[in-house]
Amino acid sequence: MVNKPAPDATRRSEKSRRAIYAAALALVGEVGYPKTTVEGIAARAGVGKQTIYRWWSSKADVLLEAFLDLAEQAAQAAGQDTHALPDTGDLAADLKAVLRATVDELLDPRFEAPSRALAAEGLVNDQLGRVFVTKLLEPQLQLYVDRLRSAQDTGDVRADVDPRIALELFVSPLAQRWLQRTGPISYAYTDTLVDYALHGIAPR
């Protein structure tokens, strides 16, 4: 009698987890956040809802983790570190590289539809909005703060500049243009944002 190897529970769990991520992002993009349910995610992912509740307490938690995973994959594909912005010593080049990668992400259909759905819901659902700002957006913005502080240490940005305000000179216009579709987003656009922003905060 041949002994068959035992099923790899770790591999099976990872496969289920990825199916759940994909199902959650697809559903919220198709039907919106209010109509997305744990039951719907489970059915689409081909798992039982108890599997989802074993790992997450709510659909918001599932979506948050799915977005973080998607961002991690996009960064890896672009050869970037998700825990820090590039610091080559050239602030303009570093910011342009990161914003170009952000343009790619915002234009990726896998990201765009669910992101728009959650952004819209966050405007009317205060609790959801706070969760996603606190757990998803603010950690990303902190990376810009850290990079700008590094630039202050090297004299590339004035010491009296508040990095948290300064980052909004190039991050916020991109977000607004993408959310409200007031114009196209492109590498040329974000490169120009960086040039304009740095001209305003360069040492006097």
C-alpha cells in the first residue's frame, strides 16, 4: 500500500485566502460596498463563510487586507519597497518614480473599480472612511513624510517645511483628478506635480 502525502494545509489556506481577496475586490467593484456581503464573497471565492470569519471579523477587514495585498503585489512587480520610499539622494527622481507607480496602480482595472466604490462609500459611511484612512491611507502617507524629513536632513527641503502638508502638494492633486475625473492622469502629469511642488519648497 502506497502512503499518500497528507494535504498541505498551508498551501490550501493560502489558495483560499487569495481567492477571497480576489472575490472581495471584484464584488465591491461590481455592486458597491453596501451590497457586498461576507456570504457573497464566500460564494464567489468557493469557500464557506465560516472560513472567512475564521480569519476576519467583517467585510471591511477582508477588503482592507485585500487592498494591502494588492498594493504589496504591485510594489513587488515594480521592484519597490512597500515599507519605505526610495532614497537615492535625488528627491525629485524618487518622488517621480513612486508617483508613476501610483499612476499605474490607479489605472489598473483590478484596483480602480473597488477603489472608487470604497472612496464613494467612505464619504457617506464615516466608520468605514475612518478605518480605511487610518489603516490604509495614513501609513502610505507616512512614507512620504519620512522621505521628506530625510530630504530636510540633507538640505534638499527647507527645515521649516511641514512634511505632512508638503506631501499634499503632489499627492492630493493626483487623488482629486483621479477621483473626480477632472483630467487624465499620466507620468507627465505627476512629474509636473513634483516639479511644481519642489520648486515651492526648495531652500531659499
